[in-house]
Amino acid sequence: MTAAEVFQQIAGFLVQSLPIAILCFIPFSNQEMKLPKRIILPAICGGLVLLSIGFGWMCRTVYDPTGIHSVLLQTAANLYMFGSLVLGAIAFWMDVGTAAAKKFLVLVLLVHYAAILFTLNSVINGKFANLVSSAEPLIIYSLWDVLFYSLLLGLTCPFVGLFLNKVVRTGLPLMEHRSLRRGCAYLTTALLLYCLCIFIVTNFNYHTGITGSSLLTVLLALILTDAMVYYIFFAEVRLAAQNQQLTDQLRSFDQQYRQICNSIEESRRTRHDLRHHLNVISALNQEGKKEELTEYLQQYNAVYQELEMIPLCNYPALDNVLRYYFAQAKEEGISTKIDLCSLPENMAFDVTDITVLIGNLMENAIESCRKLSHKEKRFIHIWVRQNDVSLLIQIENSCPAAEREQPEFSDGTGFVSTKPSPHHGQGLKSVRYVAGKYGGSAEFKKEKGLFTSRVVLNFL
């Protein structure tokens, strides 16, 4: 084997493996990975370069110019490629820290893409173009293989990358466990059916002599069918996400209704208590007990001064929700610290959206504090600021340090709800939905027993 042919094997190995390895990481953000992309991608590329050099050396060692032991070279190359695939899959699996079903789904999708590239290259090179003579001694990657692979990747890889970034990356966070299992079953079935059809077509071609455009037409029909399967599945994911958003909106209306009812009930209780206070004050005044009356008025004034000391922001939608959850936190023995700026009353935010946003964040904060014993520090800190174009909201609360750490801000998809409610896990989704509605963002992180929620809403 000449030096040029060894270089062909190295180039062929890289062009077949490197783009697939890079595409694997596109659907995942840096927050979902143990090593960020700026570290893992160069490491993967360097590892594949070393493996490609080893592949070239192996081919040169096993190569037989007489062609007698060509099967041995083919077998050795397949085993080497399989081992490299396993190593790459292990590196990908260990670095991406998300649900196993999501990683499996992406792997199946890209293995399917690699199988399509391999089949297209084989048909164009060996059957359709008929550019390589079968009389030549076997080498794994001919010059035409390298050229056709490069051409196919140049034509298809940008579209696959766009699909992974725009469709798969946005679709994965929306998938529940059931839809993930269904997706893995769909895509695995599509891959197996594709391999079965290619096997049948190849054998049918061998016996009947179907070649050229006929074989390529059958292959393209299979690829279009698989593309439709992918489109239908991810369209189903988007539809399910839209239905879930509608469900969340209905839940938010119900939550707002319950809070309004609680506010009305609290007003009734306050009026009822006020009548008793007035009766006591009137009785003490009629009896001339000035000292007792003064002492009672001081106690009464201290109670209501405590309520008035809560610094609210003058934005009714936010004030009403905060009052409701402050009362809940007080009943649970959770200390609250508030740092709110004064806000205009006519901000262009839907009352329902503010209720959903703050309600879910405060519910999660209170639920997290409940997991701590009364001997531990239980607190909630709320910070609200306004600039020219945005409303900034940040809530910090104590939480069990034993739960999963996520020291950098992310979209919250890595946090798993532990609530027993049948609607568990929807709170952060609702928060992200409201933030997205106003062109903003919702980010969360947990580090050393402190959970931080940071939301930005842009004024319409």
C-alpha cells in the first residue's frame, strides 16, 4: 500500500466519523454537559485524528496486494470502526448529563444519518457511477469514496445540523418520559426497517441486476419515507407541547381564581376582626381605662405596622401574589427578605402571566424550604428591578444540599420535580413559557444549598 493510499484511509476514516461526532453534541447546551463544548469538541477531534492514524497503520499492515486476504482487511476495518464507534459513544454518553432516553434518541438519529451516507456512497460509487473497477486490489477507502463522502457531507451536513439545532434541541426539553420512550421506539424502528430494506434491495439487486437509476430511486424513496417519520414525530412533540401550554394556562387561571378567593376571604376575616377590635376599644373608652386603652392601641398598631413594613412595589398584580405567598411562608416559619423597586401600575404585563410566573417560583421556593428541618436556615429572598426595557426578577431560597448540584445558570430542564402532584414538573415549564412570551429568559441554578431563579421580562 502506497503512502497516498494510507493517507486515503486516514482521510476516509475522518470524513466518515468526525462530522457525526461533532453533530452528536449540537442538540445539547453547555449546561447539560460535564465538559463544555470548547473542551470536549477539540478532545474528540484530537482522539479521532489519532484513531484515523491508527486505522491507516492497521490497513497498511493487513493489506494484501494480491487480494487473497482482502476479507481479512475488511473484517479488521469493520472491527476497528466498531471499536471506535463504541469509544465515541461512551465519551458522548459520559459527558452529556441529561436523560438517557434523550442521548439514545440523538445517537439513533445520527447512526441513521451515517447509514444513509454509507448507502448513498456505495450506490453512487459502486453501482450508479461505476467508477471503481472491481479488479483492483481491495482497499477500504478509495479516492472516490473520500470525494463522494465529502460531497455528500457538504450537501447534507448543514441541513442535518440545522435540524438538530432548531428542531431536536428545542424539542428535547418538551418531551416527557412517555414521549421520549415513544420517540426512541419510533426512530429505532425506522433505522431497523431502513437496514432491512437496504439488505433486501441489495440482495434483489444482486440476483436480478437492478442497477443505476432504478436502485438510486428506491434508495431515495426509503430516505424520504424516513424523513417523513422524523417530521411526523417531532410535529407530534410540538403539538403535545402546545397542548401542555394550554393546560398550564388553564391551571394558571384556576390558581388565580383560588388566590382571588383567598384574598376575599382574608378581607372578610380582617373586617370581622376589626369589629371585635372596635368593640374592645369602645368598651375600654366607656370604662375610662385609659392606660389599658393606650396599651391595647399600641399592640394593635404594632400588628398592622408589621404588615405595612413589607416593602411592596405598587404594581397590583405582583403585590397581590406576593402578599398571598408571604402569608404562606410565615405560617411555615420561613423568613422572607424583600428588595423591590417601585414599579408603575400600568406595566404591559398580563395579570395572569405575572400570577403564573411568581406563583410557580414562590411555590417551588416554599416547597424547597419545607424539605429542611426547622433547625436549618429556611429563607426566601426576592429581588425585583426595572430598567428601560425589562423587568428583572430574582428569587433565592434555601434548599437541601444533598440534591443535584447545577452551579451554572441553565433553563432548568435538568431539575427534576419531587412533588406528588399529578402536574409535577410543570412549574418551571410555565415560567419558561411566560418568559418566552415576553421575549425574555428564565434561568435557574443550584449550588451549596442555595437555589436561584432569575427571570427577565421585556416590556411589549
